[in-house]
Amino acid sequence: MTGVSSATDARLHEVVTASRWLAATSLAERATILREIAVDLDERAAEIVAVAAEESLLPIDRLRGEQTRTVNQLRLYADVIEEGSWLDASITHAKPDASPPVQDHRRANVPLGPVIVFAASNFPLAFGIVGTDTASALAAGCAVVAKGHPGHPRLAVLLAGIVQASLARQRVPDAAFTLLDADEAVAVLGDARITAGSFTGSIGGGTALKRIAESREVPIPFYAEMGSVNPVIVTAAAWRNRRTEILSGLVDSMTVSNGQLCTSPGVLFVPDVALSPEELAGFTRDTSAGSLLTDSIADGFRAGVCGLSETAGVEAAGALVVVEGRSAQPVLWVTDASIVEASPDALEERFGPSSVVVRYDSQSQVLRVLAGMDGQLTASIFAEPEEEIGPLVQVLASKAGRVLLNAWPTGVAVSWSMHHGGPWPASSSAQFGSVGAEAIDRFTRAVTYQNFADDLLPLPLREDNPLRIPRRIDGVVTLVEEPVCRSTMPRSETSGFASEMGSPLSR
Amino acid sequence: MTGVSSATDARLHEVVTASRWLAATSLAERATILREIAVDLDERAAEIVAVAAEESLLPIDRLRGEQTRTVNQLRLYADVIEEGSWLDASITHAKPDASPPVQDHRRANVPLGPVIVFAASNFPLAFGIVGTDTASALAAGCAVVAKGHPGHPRLAVLLAGIVQASLARQRVPDAAFTLLDADEAVAVLGDARITAGSFTGSIGGGTALKRIAESREVPIPFYAEMGSVNPVIVTAAAWRNRRTEILSGLVDSMTVSNGQLCTSPGVLFVPDVALSPEELAGFTRDTSAGSLLTDSIADGFRAGVCGLSETAGVEAAGALVVVEGRSAQPVLWVTDASIVEASPDALEERFGPSSVVVRYDSQSQVLRVLAGMDGQLTASIFAEPEEEIGPLVQVLASKAGRVLLNAWPTGVAVSWSMHHGGPWPASSSAQFGSVGAEAIDRFTRAVTYQNFADDLLPLPLREDNPLRIPRRIDGVVTLVEEPVCRSTMPRSETSGFASEMGSPLSR
């Protein structure tokens, strides 16, 4: 493990102090910090979007939406902090007469400490250096050191400057957020002061960083959100009734952001061994070439297309258009379930606008192919109400973090109920997700306080519940006492910003 | 990775099927399975305790208590399953008019799949093959394959037979629980069908197994509960007022189970640079040699004592008694904070009845030593109410999973609020714990169901809440509707079995 430079060493010293400072803020203070960063990002939205567009070549409208998602995501985490369930507070009162006696003990979550964030290429804002990883780590009370993606270096400097100015205006220690020198990121991941890491990107990159995190003298959790082909399965009746609508929907979904979404549908299973490439070609005929995010993504996409075109039994639908530079033409492929059973590589992720249509002849065949697939972020079913899809749902839930019915996977709501993660290699830790309320859990751990006087306890655990948060008391979930039951007064889900297929924020 | 034998291969095939079967049981059914195993273990208690005593040399009374703890722990998990919070159910209703629109989506936890459990040496029952790991994995809906500890092979066979008979009586697939051939355990950990592992034991053993779990083609979570010296800090006023009581308490706590507890207090910091070995020797004078669990633990203990006796600046309190075979005489050591700052090895875990008393001259000195220590399961403070201990609590909470005030760490309540884990190397994953309600979370992951018809959803997520579990609805924690608030009717904490210092179940 190479050490860090002396400048970075000095900075990490400040980061540790800033992280302690953040951990000691009240829930309300920390929520305010996030909301104010959102305000400051909002004010510079036009400039942010313009720079992001220049570097990523993503359309302005899509980036405007992503900017909105990014600030709303900060606001959701502010709400999550204040709501307090993330603290998982639990109180067990003393039972001196029990045999053996039980002392009073109370558990609550605390922040892990400084977190390193590796920003994504495909969401320069929402999964960038001030994206969901940074927002959820700050929400947990952890200082963040962030590595920008090489695809948008000017954007990283702009965003970091806005965050720094926001922290200064709010009198928050500036080391609560640091934009790292990219060359030092790996050394920083190995530094003993860093307590967790997160990443969005390729399987190769995520796996390599995870190994570094695990082989440190003190291993740390590393959350990598990696690859997925997001299979979509069409049943017999749905194919009979909605064939055209489904194929159009596939092309719409796979071309959102030119296919550069980790939830892009890369495989569609159809119950039709006679489906022809010519028919499929009709659905991509009117699409046009779109831009890819970086030269290396463009090279990778061309290599993937080239590899598929040379795979026996896999046919391109229509003429293959090879585009130069950072452009890519959407392409559909057609093959048979028997082929992909023999050559599972055909179902690997090709990041960009490419999707493989797999013809199957029986439900047992498609179940067999699915059972052999890697873990996925999402899996979708198109089916009619009268069909028995229980076994299909079950196998898909065993493979994916999100299962959709008659819906396309692109578009991830940033909410309290979203799970964005999945079994390996979709995520490095299937037990955690990176979008919405759940993401904060990646950066906390529990501490139990035993036999403490009330005034020495942290606020979430004091008897009178000064933070007014939901807690478990002697085994029972207990809401804040109010004149009437909280359960009869649902609060609207705050900042439940969401994006669906076809929207500029689809993912 | 060596493969498994053909017999084990065939068994793992059945284990996968049994795990699916378990995952499909209702909460009530699964709770019943655990409660019935508890009944069947209870019926054979005398025989279990006798065999455990023969093999472990632990006292009968201690093992009787541990037997009770073990069955109560199964019953607590049965309650936890039925209470349903572990499912973390969350519902976000559709918002078709939002921009962009939000589809209905609902998240709940599902079991990971087959789990391998490596049983501990020091709790033949409570952390054995039917201990907390097995109980919490079964509770989550995961089949278990367990490796018994070599220190008590006959006990493992006896316990496995009782569990098998219980499963047969209940018509549960027998592969829901398997006692592994110890020689095959490592190969099984590497097998693709295993989805998680857990372990209680040494840092070396836990680290080696964790590396195997992480370097699989599909890495899996591995939860190792490893070493800890459980520092205890005495403040100036507590030392003035309670010196004798505290030193007696130390000897009582460090000799519970002859020091073979992962929460045994291995280091006591006292604010008294003049404390003499002679005074300390008075507190161990009346203790007698006790048995150790295995030959290798006895060898390790003697090597540890030998190493400490040769460490410059560390003095034994009283004459060192070297005992043969599996016997060990409790021993206290005395040294100075300045010595352990220079030779931190003096503070490493010596599994057995040994504790180091460290004299310090200022709070800043003890804070410095503590800041340099490894992660711990517990840390304790003895202080008087008038003292300012905030900074001390803060540094201890940053190092340990449980912080105690005026209490000894041995004794871990099996409850809803316990956290038994801590930063590396106390646990391999500081985010999880192995005792009480929290332990079940190690064996689940989330799945979000999007745009599903109600009758196709899993029961925890159906609109009418048929399981009557606490859920989050549109961002708000919502309890089961009842005529009056649940928050005004606390239910007593079921099966909150606990053990405290001095009880036979101390840990």
C-alpha cells in the first residue's frame, strides 16, 4: 500500500476532525447543512448543467432533471436524518429481579467516520461527487473525501467549489468535504483514517477497489454498485396481447441516456422461437446514434458489439452501423435460449444502447436460463393477470434487488422504499443499497450503552426521547406520543423524488 | 478452492431445497419450528449438560445456565420473527401525478440462503452448533450447515441428533440443519451454494475464513466475532472511593468461566502510578486454578503468560504459578501507560484468566493509549457522578460496540437492544452483531417489488398488512392499527434472557 502525500496526509488529519465535528451535530443541524448545500447547488444549476453537458455529452434536458434529482436527494436525506429511524434506537430497561438480572442497556447507531466516494461516469450529478453516496454519508455524520470521475474533471472542481463555499457560509469545517487528487484515491482508500468506501462503476473497477479495502490492516466496508443486464421476461399471454407495445417499450427503455444506465434492459426473453431479426429491426429503424460518456466507454461498447456479432447463434437485427468517436447506434440482437445456455457470455453487460432478445420455447427453459444468471439490480416481468407467475417472481427475487411487473427498469425512485442494489456482481454487498433512505445504513454501526445515567446517554437514547424519534422500547416499536395515534395520520412522503422510464432522470 | 466430496455435494443440493422451503414458511410456522427445537433441547437438558461438561470441563452450573440461555435465545428469535420489524417492510404508493410519476414500490427483506456456521469453543451451547448464529439464521429463513468445534465433538453429534429429530417430528426437511464433517468445512465455505458464513473464535481463524469467503468467485458476507481485551477505565474519584471494590470486581469478572469469555476484562486502567504488585496480589491470592477448554487454549494461555512475564516493565502480581495440562491459575499484571504506549503487544488478548492493570498519571495519557487501541467488543468506565467523563465516553464509543458505566463487561443480555460486535478486529463487520435481535439482520437482503398487483406481492407488503407487522408507509413508521395507541401499551420484552457478571452464563 503506497502512502499518501504529505499534503493529503495533513488534509486527512483535518478530515478526521471534521468527521468528529459532523458526528456531534444535532440531527436538525446536519439536516440544515444538507438543505443549504441543496440551495447553493440550485442557485448555480445553469452553470452546473452546462459544464456537465460539455463534458458528458448528455442532453441538457436530461442533465436539468438530474440536477433536480441531486438536490432533491440531498433534501430527502435531510428528512431521513430528522425522522430518526436510521438511528435504530432501542431501549431495554433494567430488570433487577430477573434471573440473572438485566441492567439497563440501550442501542443506537453512530457514524463510521471518514468515507471515500468514487464518483460514477454515467450520472455526473446524482452519482457524482455530491451525489447519493456523498449525501448519505454526510447524513450519517461522516466526512467525505471524493474522487471525481475522469470523464468530467471540470464539473468536479465546480461542484466541489460550490460545496466548499456552502460549508464556509454555514461555518462547517471545510474538511467535511474534500475533492481528492485522483492519483491519490487508491492510497487514500488504504489509509487507516478512512472507515468506508463507495463506488459506482464497472465490475472490474469495483472488484479491484473492494480487494484493497478488504486487504488493509484494518479492513473496511466497501460498497460497489457494479454491473447488471436487468433481464426482462415476457410471458406467453403478454406476448400475444402486447408484442408491439413491449418491443417499442424495450427500445425506449434501452435508449434512455443512450443505454448508459445500470438499470438498462440488456436482455429480453420472449416466448416466440420464430421471432425474426427483420421484425426486430423495425423497432430500431427510427433511432439515431447518440453520444457516449467517454472515449473508453465508446471503445468498450464497440468491442462488445464486435464480440456479439462474432458469437455463433447471435444475429444483429438489421445492418450493424459502426459509428466513430463517442457515438453509438442502438442495436438489438436476437438469439435462442439454448444458445445463451451454452454461451452465457452473450448475456454480459454491454454498457451502451444494446439489448439481446432471447427466444425461449417453454417456461421451464427460461427459468433454467434465469437460474444460471448472475445477480442483478433489477428483473422485470411482462405478464397478464390471469397467468400464474409465482415461480417466475420467486426466481427473479432470488437474483435481483428489484422486481418489476409490467414496467421497465430504467428510472429509480429516490424514496423510502427503493432498493438499488442486488446479489453479486450487481452490488458488492447485497445487503446494502445506494439510492434513497436505505443508503445511509452503509455508513453507521451500532453502540450499546449499558447502565448509563440518563444525562450521560446520547440524545437518541434518553428516556424522555428529546429527539422525538421512533424507538423500540422493551421490544416494542414505539412512536412519539401524540394526542392521537401517528398511525392514523400518515405524513406525505417528503422529497420522494422519482424518475421513471423515459424521464430525463431515468437510471 | 478444493471442491466438496460427492456426499457433501449431494447434501448441499438438499440444503438449497430446504433453504427455499424455510424461506417460504410463514412467520408463525418458522417461529414454531424454533420454539419446538427449544422444547426438544430442554427435554434432553441433563444429557446435553453432562456431555458438554465432560468435553469442555466447564462447571455444571455454568452449563445449566448456558443451556437455559440457548433455548431462551431460540425463543427470542421466534418472537423476533413474528414481530416482523426485521423484514423492514416499506411501502411507497404510486404518485401518478408527480413529475416524473412514481410507480407503487415496496421493499422487504428476504433470506440470503444457506449459511455456514463455525461454532465457538467457549460457549459449547449458546455459541455452538445450535447457538445464536444457527438460531438467527434459521429465523431469517436460511438453512444452516454447521461445523462443530473440535473441543466438543460428542456434544455436536448429540445436539445435531436432537435437532434432526425435532425437524423430523415437525415434518421440516432435514437438510434445514446439517452437521458438517469438519474436514470439509472450508470447502463448503467456498461452495457456490453457500450464501453467508459466521464464526466465533480467534482473530487468526476468523481472518483466514473471511479471506476465503471474500475471494470466492461470488464473494459472500462472513461474520467473524473475534478478539477483544475489553478495557476498563477507572477515574480518579472512583479509584479514591471504590479502589477495593473495583479490584475485587475485576478479579471476579476476569475469572468468570476462567477468563474464557470474549468480553473478559483484559486491561484495567487505574489513576495510580504507585499501585504495587503486592497490593494486587492480595486480590488473586484466594483464587484457584481452573480448567481451560482445550489443550490448545491451555498452550496458548501459557505462551501468553510467558510472553508477558518477559516483557520489560510488566510485572506479575505475586508469584507466577505454572499449571500443567488444561489448568490455569488466574494472574494479574501491573505496568505503566508509558510502557504500553511503547509495547502495545502487552495489551493483546490472552484468552484465559489474565488481566493487565495499567497505571496512568493523567486523563490525557489514558485517552492517548485508548485512541491507539484496536476495536473492542466492550469498554467500561468506573466513575463518580460528579466527574466529567464525556470525552472518555466518546473515545470508548469510537472503539467499542458496547460501553458500560460502573459495570463489568462479562454478561451479555440476549435482548432487543444488545449489540455484540465492534470495530475490527472485535468483529469482521462492525455493522453487525451476533447476539439478540440484531443478529438476524446478518442473513437477509432487501428486494423492492415495483408496480405489483396486491395479490402477487409477498405477504409483508400487501396493502391490508395480513401479518400485522410494523411497516413504513409513504415514509411514516406505521404500527398495526388498534383501538388505542400501541405506544401506550408496552408489551414486555419477551425472552429477554440475560446474563450478568458472576452468573453462569456470563460471556
